[in-house]
Amino acid sequence: MTKSQLILSIIVIVFLLMDLTAGIVLLVNKNKSAVRIVYSSDEISRLYALDSAATKGTVSNEYANFKFTQEQKEYFYKTYQEKGSVALTICLQMMPTKKQKQLLASDAETVLRYGFLTGDDFTINGKFIKKKYPDIKRIQVQADEKKAPELFDLSFAVQKNDNIEKYIPEGFFVYSTIRCRVIAACVVPAEIGFDVSKEIPYYGFACNGGLIDFENKSFDFSGSSMIFPVQSNQRQSLPEYRVLLSENPENKTTKEHSVKVQMNVGGEKLYLNNVATARELIIPTGALNTPFSRTEFTDNSECVESLIMRGTKVSGKEVLDPIRTDPGLILNYKTSQWRTADYEIYEWDRFPQILFFDTRNYEVQDRLFRRLAFFVEKQGYKGKLLTNEELGDMHGYNAHDYSAESMARFFNKATELNFTLNEEELLLKRILIHNGLFEDDGIYVKANEGGLVSISRETPGWSRTNLLAHEGWHTIFFRDAEFRNYVSAVFYTFDPTSRDFLIDYFKSQPSLGYDTNDEYLMHNEFMAYIMQQRLSEVAKYFVHLANRSTVIEFTPQLASYIIKTEGRGFEDAATALNDFVFDKYGIVCGNIALVNR
């Protein structure tokens, strides 16, 4: 073979190899879709296309059918095991042709359909069974495309089951009358509802499908019971609603005009106060009578930008994680949904590291907080750790409030003295560390911001309402230096005779046991006693205190002064405090809640 023939042969062989390689690439990729699926932060792969529409990722008056690889199906399983739920979210872009734009303007039906492919859609050998469309028996999400945004996310959840492997879909389908591009797909924990607060609107559905309401005034959550737990305990936890309210200043509550959104959950009405200082509200489903039902917004529905039901963290062996909520839902939270028999823990949804404890009775409450009460506040006992024998049958309080700093002193003193605490107090310490009120600092703890409140179910309902407000104001006092400074300024500038009466009132009630020489404590209690009731009730409340026989006997002249002036000094102080907290937090005297029944 000559040199030129050799070169020619090599060129031919190279071209043949290139053709063969190209053929193999085409063969390998002929069923790969242009649509990619994301199933972790750094794992992206292409879907398997079952038809030409799925290959292109563009649908126009036809169906596109996509199949998952085994690896992709395994990520469904992994997500479910780690998060407790799993869904497939797809991003869709509406791309109507000129003719289709005319269709959208007509009375003709334009419909979007999205659902899962199951084992019934394939032969035993894995071959796709093409079915006659539309298949009305399919469970799917549907929408009228005339009202659809140009770009949006659409999510479909997988039904919960102990054998979740059997319920993981084989793939999914999309049908659209109008040309539509499937941009991407993503395996995520389930979130049911709508969210139009972001640049790309979101609509999520349970495994029973449904119709998209692009006007966002209602949503049917009846299928969510097939996705999330319906009972709370240490092994599972009920989901929560997250509501996002409009930031439009025209829709906000002012001092002169209240703007409340009425939320109807299965016939139960909630009123959400749309204040300028709060955008997100958390509503635990355990606080509601029928959470897995149709939810509608009536009054001021235009204020709502998102309503999402999502899973919450499972507690495990010990209940350390609080239920995030607005305080307005704590008092009537169903004890049947508590995760322990003795107590439940909540965290104020607007203020991290403010915890609320509700206990079954005073006995449980005492085991958690009585020794702490004497150590922190009780006159004659402050700074002392009392043994169980020394505590005897002495009374603590029917409600408690403590700063992280004061509780850290208590636990560090016990460590320093090698003092034996009871099991409930040690549990309390673990809860405080777990939720960031404390940090481990060797054998001691270091206090961060925050505080806690405790009330009891043994307290009558009318009193629980005042106590929750009273103790709740204390926790804001603990965490906000600006508020503390403002309270201090009001304390020293309001009517001095009324201030003297308040100090004498504390002294006249031995059961309170306040150390009246503790300036920080006096400022804190002055504020809470004023702000625990509505502004219109403040003056009458202090006149009522002045009329008590024990108070008249202890401080007759000051009591007479309060009665004669009709408590106006306290009303003036309350007005100043009320203006401050409304401007900063959007709440007012007598009501620390933004969600009310």
C-alpha cells in the first residue's frame, strides 16, 4: 500500500468512526428530553421522553409524556424519608402563537392538565401504553389557560404511605391547548396552596388534584390529609399554614382604620390583622377544628399573596422544637393535638426565641418553674436555690415569665453548687439550649436574647387571656432594649402619685412577692399591668385595684387619689405605651395577637 493510499484509508476509517460515534450518540439520546429534572442542589439529569412533545419539552394542543429514570425515582424516596412528604414541581411558560392569542380572547375552551404516570401506563416489559385522550379517569391538576400567568410553577404531591416506594410515580404528563414549554422539573417536599408573592407564581396540589384558582381567593385543602399527618405526637407533627399578606401600604391597618382579612377554614372564621410590621403569619393546623378542608378569604382577600400548607419538624424522643404560631391561637389550641400529655411549647412566629409553655395543670407548671420563680423574683428568696423540702407547699405563680439571662443565672448557680434539679427543670434546660436561648459554655450556659412565658390549663379561660397578654408583653421587654428604654422613660415621667400607688399596691399583696427595690422588675411589671388590658379598660382596672380592701387598708391616701382622679394617670401612661408598640410591632394594649377567632 502506497503512502497516499495509507493516508486515504486512515481518513476513511476516521470518518467511519465519527459516523459510528454520532450514530451511537443519536441512539443513546433519542429518548432523552430537553427538560431537565433537579433533585438536589448539585444533581441535575434529563428526563426520559416517551413522545416527540416530551423530547422537545414544548406542548401545543397535545400531550407530552415524561418517564423517570430509576435514579430519579430513588430521589423521590429519599426526599420522602428525610422530609416526610414529596412532590414534583414543574415550571411552565405559556407561549401562545398569534392564532392562539385569538383563541384566548374567545369563548373557546383552553385547558392545561398535569398529572402522574403510574405502572398502569406501562406494560410488564416497561413499554409505554398510549391511551386515548383526554383520559377523564386520571387524577390531575387542571386550569383555565385564559387566566394563567406567562410563567408559573405547578406542583403535584405523592400520597403518603409507609411503603412509599409503591406510590412513587413512573413519570408525568402535561397537556396544553396553548403552546406551552416545560422549562424544568424539581423533586421537593410537598407544599399545598398558592404563592403569588414571588416573581414566578406557585400553585401546589395534593395527590387528589384539583382546579387552579388564579384569582387566589380560595383553596381546597381536603386532599392534604393524604399528604401530611392528621395527628401530632412524638413520631409525627401536624402541618402549618403560612400566610403572606400584601405589603401595599393602602391595605394596612392604621390607628384610625383596621384592615382585617377574614379567613374561613371549613366554617371556622379567623381574622388576620394586616399591620405594616408583619408580613408572614403562621397558623398551626392543630389549632383549627377542620384544617383539611376548603379555605376561603372573604373580607379584604386582595391583601393575601400566599396561602401554603407545609410540613413541620417531627419532635422525636423529646419535644424540644416549639410550634411556631401567633399567640392568638395558643389559648384554644386543642390539647388532643399536644405532642405530650403534660405540656406544649410554642414559639412566637414574629419573634424568634420567645417561647410559650402551656401546661396541663399547676402541678406540672410548678415542677418546671416554681423553684425558678423564687430564685428570680420572690422577695427574700432572690438568688437562692430552695430544696424541695424548703419549697414545701409555698406558691409560685399561676403564670410565669423569665428572660434568658435570669434563667441562665439559675442553671449556672445550680451547676456551681452541684445542686440537684428535678427532671422537668433539666428538660427545660435542654429546651432552652435547643432553641438558642442558651449556648453551652463549658459546664455553664451563656444567655442569648429571648425569654419564655408559662400559663396553665387549670387557670379559668377569662384569666388565661389576661395572663397571656401580661406575660407576652414581658417577653418583648426582655428582648428589645429600645422598648425597655421607652418604658423606663414613661415610668419616670408619668403621674408620680399614680406611680407611688402602684409600688404600694405591689407591697400590699404578699402573694405577689415582688422585690420593689428591683428597678428592672418594677419597670417591667408597671408596663405589663398597664398593657394587659385594652386601652379603654386601663383606668377602670386601676380604680378597681384601688377599691380593694387590702389596698385601702395598706395605702388609704394613695388609693383615694386613684379613685378621685379615675385612674387618668395610668391611662395617660397607657396611651404613650400603646402608641409606641403599635408603631413598632403593630399590636396594642390588651391584645398581643394578630390572629383572632
